[in-house]
Amino acid sequence: MARAGLTVDRVVEAAAGLADEIGFEKVTLSALARHFGVKDASLYSHVKNLQDLRTRVALLAGGEMIDRIAEAVAGRAGRDALAAFAGAYREYALDHPGRYAATQLPVDQALVADSPALRRTAEITYGMLRAYGLGEPDLTDAVRLLRSTFHGYCALEAGGSFGAARDVGRSWDKAVEALHVALTHWPGEDKGRA
């Protein structure tokens, strides 16, 4: 084990890289051990099990993704912030397909509370949406709309599911513009509408 120079961070980073190469669901402790040239048992002093490894990759990827998004939205508001957020989200999903898949892993809520990256994700996302004048419960509804739209589009694009000749980037821009219109004219409970 000392020969391989393994640390928790190195193991998790290697698992994230492997996820981008072969797919998040195909990352196993055996595959990771082969990557390092060690026996599977050597990894158990760094991670508890496969679920622990996957959770750690999810937290790493979530942190990377929100760092990219935060940089993109800094100093922006409204439509500009939404477009920057969406662009950074899509870019990360396409650049790092395995890591991105890890961000979709359901994570224990106790870990969310303890994760600075996941708290930051909520702060940046909700902060961007507050610029549209949304409060709860509309904020949560809007977050769900954005996440499902962004994730659905990225998953379909990555899978090659858009077959029409129309440029997928132009369609993405139209989807983001449609989201801006929806957020601007939100049928919110906090605005007195049913």
C-alpha cells in the first residue's frame, strides 16, 4: 500500500477519473485496485465500501461543478446569471460524464448538511432564483424545474438522442430563454396566484 502512495483523496480522484473513462456505474473497488496495481483489500483502509466511494465521488464532483457554476455566475443576475449557470452546468456534464452521473446519486441528508460544496450549491442556486422575486415554496419548485430541465437535456444530448439537424446548442439557448420567461412570469403561491 505504501508503494502505491494511496490516500483517501487520491483514491477518490482516481475513481472520479475512472468514472469519466468507463462510466460511473462501472466503477468498482476491483477496477480501482487494478488501476493502482494493488489488491482490493488495500482500498478498505481509505474507503469503507463501494457506496462510500461513490458518495465521496459524488461530493467531489458536486464541489467541482458548483465551483465552475459560481465562477460563471459571479457578478451576474437575472437572465445573464441563468444563462451562465446553465452554460456551466451543461459544460461540466459534457466534459465529465462520469463525474456528472455521480452528482445525480441520492446523498444522505446528514451528509448534505456537513458538505460545504452541497450547501454552496443550494446558496448559489437559490440566490440566483431570488433575483426573480421568488420565495418559498416557489423557490423549491423553480429549483426542481431547472434541475429536471438541465439534467434531462444533458442526459439526452450525451446519449446522442437529438437527431434533428437543428444545432443542439441553439436548442439549449432557446430552452434557457424559455426558463427565463417562465421564472419571470412564475405562477407563484407567494404572488397570490393559485
